[in-house]
Amino acid sequence: MADCLFCRIVRREIPAQIVHEDEQALVFKDISPQAPTHLLIVPKKHLGSLLDASDDDRALLGHLQRVACLLAGAGRMSSFRLVTNNGKGAGQSVDHLHYHLLAGRPMQWPPG
Ligand code: AMP
Ligand code: ZN
């Protein structure tokens, strides 16, 4: 999508601190980290949010979780939080599906 921030990062039109890339996913550091480790796991395919995924995207959604596990393992994260904000009311500010991978500090529940 032409003017989507995360599509532009995927196309390298905007710089980011990329930590992982494969055929389907890009992972980069959040520009405003909320924990010592705060990564964004993004499908290269533009999906506005989780609600925009269809049955055809099942493998992609599974892949994104596998990428999270691989990064958690590589970073020796014994505890982490994997979260997606769906919709403005849940705090979504970028309309391209992404999972936050947060680690390195105690996490509160429920989240704010
Ligand atoms: P959300 O609010 O759940 O949609 O998450 C969007 C995240 O993208 C926020 O945590 C922002 O800090 C992060 N963000 C926004 N712009 C950039 C950028 N240019 N590079 C990296 N992360 C960004
Ligand atoms: Zn996009």
C-alpha cells in the first residue's frame, strides 16, 4: 500500500532497525520502546489489522508467531508478551497488522 508506514519500511523507503527478514515477514525495533526489548513483527503483505486477515492468511498468521518464538529463543527471553492492538479503541495507531514482542521487564496484567 503506497502510503502505509509499515509498507514503506518493508520497501526500505523509511529507515528502521531491522532484526529479522524472511519471505513473509519483517521485524524491526519499535521507535518508542515500551520495554528493554520491543520488536514489531510485521507481515510484508499489507493487512490493515488482524480482522482483515482471511482463511487464506492462516499460514501467514502462524508464521508470524513462529518468528516471535525464534526471536524470543535467540534473545534468550524466558518471559515475553506478544500482543496486537486491533482498532483505535485498543490502541492501534498504525493500520498495518503488527505484533509487539515485549520483554526484559516485569509485565502488568491487565494491560492499560
Ligand atoms: P500500535 O499503536 O499498536 O499500532 O503500534 C504501532 C507502533 O509503531 C508503536 O509502538 C510506535 O511506537 C511504532 N512506530 C511508529 N512509527 C515507527 C517507525 N517509523 N519505526 C518503528 N516503529 C514505529
Ligand atoms: Zn501496509
